[in-house]
Amino acid sequence: MVPLFEAFYGQWFGEPVTSQAVQRRIDQARGIETFVVAERAGKVLGFASLRLVPSLDSTPYAELSDLFVARPYRRQGVGRRLLEFVETRARERGADRLVLTTGLKNVDAGRFYRALGFEDHALAMKKSLGGGKSSRLREIRTPRRAVLWRRDEPTGTESFLLSGDEGGWHLEGDIVALLAHEPAHVRYRIVCDPAWRTLAAEVSLERVGVRRELHMTVREGGRWWVEGEEDARLRSCTDVDLEISPSTNTIPIRRLNLAVGQESAVTAAWVRFPALTVEPLAQRYTRTGANRYRYSSGDFATRIDVDDLGLVTRYEGGWSQEAATQPDAP
């Protein structure tokens, strides 16, 4: 269950996703939630949870609180079977209707539920109650710097935010660019620990009316999991590197903390665009000045200038910093 919980809840889980933590969450929900898993040949493909809600009406209603299918098993009827099972249990327990909420921008989920008979019937609203542990977990981290990057060839812009908390560093970017000569919109979020070791990354790509997602997590012993499956090729990787963003150069620069004149070889989990494939990539960073590095990989080499936080100000032949805002100190 750990890879599925990592892929579905991500950093909103609020703690490291271990088998013990997952079991504790399931135990806590016992008697409140009905938790269902889909298995095939002993392998967990997905899960769903159902909650029966008493009300002042004559009959209770049921709520589908969660439904998730690991990416390799989607479009194989797994989600449909989970939902059919949940509907049956809801009827058996006396519910006269089944409700759910899904994000307005989650177009694929909307199509899936409508195809199975669900209808739009209400506007879901929420208000943070504050003060509690769960609400604090959802607050934005302390912002450190907002940056706008631009590149000319191929055309692209990125709005980026670096933030941090006691648990580490968060890199979030919103990119509008040409990918394979077609307009594309990319959003990503990367989480690193306080020492700048990569913990997780999630990417969404919208291009030509199609949205795709990528979820990666790094577990104990440097084991990289991509969409709920371990990728053994990435065992030697120390950082994640997004092919189309200058932000991920900051991760090895901050993690290595090289002195001027020092250099270091690294292997990154390189995310390619627009395919959203991942492969190991050997790289080398050499610090040639207080705010300057030489980056090389294979036959490619370039100069990178950075600011005091290690964020790119100029990537020779690529991105340049158009503007930066440093929030007031907390």
C-alpha cells in the first residue's frame, strides 16, 4: 500500500509514508470508513474508501471519500470494479445516494464518474478551521524567493517559488513553453529534505488538449519509485532534473555546496519532455566562481550563474532571470 499512498496523497499525508503509518491511518478509520483494495495475483492495484453519513433525512447517504488506481493499471476496469463494489456496500447499509467530490481541473476524473452515472449536483466549498495539525500541514511554506525565468529558443517562461519549512525545501514551478513545436503548460512540485536530498516530485503536463501526470518518490536506501513502481535504473541517482526547467540545477548546487575550484560528478533522475519519461543522466558540476558553475553532461557543457540561494540567474544558451522577489523575513 505504501507506493499507492505516496502517489495519491503525496506530501499531504503529513508524515513519511511507511507501512506502519499507512496501517495506523487505516486502523484510525476503522468503524468510520470502509476501506477496499483491488488485487490481482497478490498485487494491490488500487483502493477506495466509503463513509456512511447519518443525517436528519430518513435515510443516510454514502460518500466516496477516496478512489485511486495505480497508473500502470488504469483503463483496465479496476476503478469501475472498485466503484461497483462500493455502490453495493452503500446500498446494503441503507444509503439512498452516493456522493463524491473531485477537483474542478481533474478532467479525467470528471469524465470517469459521469460515464458511470454520476451527475453534477452541487458546488463543494471549504473553509480552513486553522489551529489544527491537518490545517497547518496545508499552509504554504515560508516563501524564500519568487522568480520569473525566460528563454528565447524555444520560447518559454517559468514562474517559480522556492519555499521551506522544518521538513525541508519545496520547489514549485509553472511553465508555459513550446514542446516539440506545440504549446504546453507544465506544473511541478519537488520536495527535498533540509540537506537538499530529493524526496518526491510531481509533474503535470497539458499539451494539445491532453493532460498527463508523473509522480516520483525516493524511499530508504535511495530507491526511486515512479508511479508506484520501483525503477531500479535510478538507484544511483541523487537528484531529480527536469529537462525544461532551470530550477533543478539548484538541487545539486545546494546539496554539494562546493568550494570554488571544486567539482563533483552526480547522476540525476532526468525527466524528459514531453514524453514524461525518466532516465539516469550522468552530470558534472564545477564551481568556477562565487556565483558561477560549469555544468557538463556527455558532450554538452555550459555556464550557470546563480544568486545567493543557488537559483539560476543565467543559464548560458537557455534560461535567464527576468525578475525575482525576496519576501520579507518572517
